[in-house]
Amino acid sequence: MNWFDLAKIFAVAAAVTAILVPVISRLCFRLGLLDMPGQHKRHRFPTPNLGGLAIFVGFCAAVIYSNIQFHFLSEELSGILNYVVAGGVLIFLIGIVDDISGLSAPVKLTGQVIAGLIVYLGGLKISILFIPLYGAIELNGWALPVTLIWIVGVTNCINLIDGLDGLAAGVSAIAALAILFIGIVFSLSSVMVFSIGIMGSCLAFLYFNHYPAKIFMGDSGSLFLGYLFAIISIIFPIKSYTTAAVFIPLIALAVPIIETLISFTRRVATGKSFYRADTRHLFHYLTAYGFSKSKVVWLFYLTSSVFAILSGAMIIFDKRLVTTILVIFMVVIFAILFRFRLAYNKKLTEDE
């Protein structure tokens, strides 16, 4: 697959998404399908929240085009593709129903587990766990629970950072660009098609979603994007004989993964339901510290770009050196976030 082929796939995803967003926006206003301002919402006016439909259709159009034109997916993911599609459609439907009428967290979680089980039964699973500086570990009987936990966790990680205009779409596009580069290096056509499809649909959607957003992607968009990243990260180890391939895509997704781990740990430690929304996400800390919404988004973009560069560097330069730089960068990030969290907690105390 050459750059011209990738450009055509990108164009299909971007064009379809860009055409659909205004149509969906008008339909949402006509039917009253709007995200209303509320306690945990950061927008002031009712806003269409079915932008995920445009992302879903745009991405699917790119995948269908590439499969018809080049036959890469049907060949490389032979016997697996149908299961991946079935899981993706289920995740999208869960999101779209939640955006329209609302679903309880247990119902959404159950649906995500079923989607993960579909993928696992199709043969796409995590059988090797790579630990940096240690090596690969065969999971054997633990493959099923690890695969399900991974799919459910990554599926929700984009959703957790979807709290500011343009944040989720921009971070997803940056991560997809890094994964595209890695897919090119490992000659994984399916990863290239998926990542370029994500880039095209997210960048086109970002045109309408940057501050002040005219439309939101909703759970249908964020959950679907998270699912795609989960699938891509599993494709790497089963299609590459390099154990590092299991670990490298995670670096590109570091920002949403860190947010997910922090949110999960915080809620469990405080005795709260891990799926219950709150106002203690990383972007809340930053805005409480005095950053504007647009500056917070650009800080996330910058951080995601650094992680993206490190993920690419991992396969070009000495892995131990890059891992050391990665660890130092993450320590700095966590130290800064800890300071922001103290400032945020102090502000909450003063407000009370």
C-alpha cells in the first residue's frame, strides 16, 4: 500500500464524515436529540450529540472502499474481520441508544463485554503480555479475561477524555497518526487502513467539534473510536513476530489510557462506582488551575504528540533509551498533575 492509496482512503473517510455532520446536526435539532447543559456538562447551550454517527459511517465507508479496491482487510484478517465488524456494530449501537434515550452503566458494560467476547471467539485475542524491560509472558488460560478487560478498558478510554470541545477527536487523530506510522513499519495493511480511516473521520469531525463545538460525537463516537483502538492494539501482536509490537501502540494511546487508570483508581479508592461521572478528570484540574478550555485542549494535543513521537522512536532507536525517556516524561507528567489536583481540591474546599 503506497501513500497515494492511503490518501484516497483518508479522503473517503473525511469527505463522508464532513458531508454527514451538517445533515445529522439539522436532524438532531428537528428531532430534539440534543445534549442539554447540566451538572457534569461544560457547554452552555443545547448541542446535537449524534456526531458519532458521522464518524461511524465515514470510517465504515473508508474501510469498505479499501476492501473493495485493495482487498487488504479480507486477506489479512481472513476469518476475523466479520467478528470485528459485529463487535464494532454492537458497540456503536450501544452508544447511539445511550445518546438518544440513555442506558444504565451496567447495561453498557454488559454490551461491551459481549462485543469483546465476539471478537475473542473470532480468534482475535491477547495471548502474550509484553512488560517493558522484562519481556513477553504467555497468558494461556488468562487470555480470555485479559482480552475482555483490555477491550472494555480501551473502548471507554476515549469516552473519558471526551469532556472538552475537540479533545477526543484531536487526541484520537494524533494517536491514529502514530499507529499509522508503526503499521507502515510492520507492513500491517489492516492497521494502516483502520488508522487512516480514524484520522480522516476524526479530522473532518474536528472541523465542527472544535471550540465552540457545533456538535458532539457522543458515546456512539467515543466508544466506537475506543473499540477501534482496542482492536488495532490486538492486531499488532498477532500479526507481528516482534514482542515489542504488543507494547508500542499503547504509548500512542497513553493520554486516554492514563486518564482511564487515574479515574478508575480514584473512584474505587473513594468507594464510588467506577462508571459514575464526576468532575475530577485531568481537564477539570487544569481548568481549575486557571487554564482556558482551548489551552487545556492544546496541552492534551501536545502531550499526545510527545507520546506519539516516543511510540515511533521505540521502533527506530534503542528501546531501553526510549523507555527511559518515556518513564522520565511520565514521572514529570504525574508530578505536574498531582500539583494541579491539589489546587483543584483546595478550590473545592474553598467553594464549600
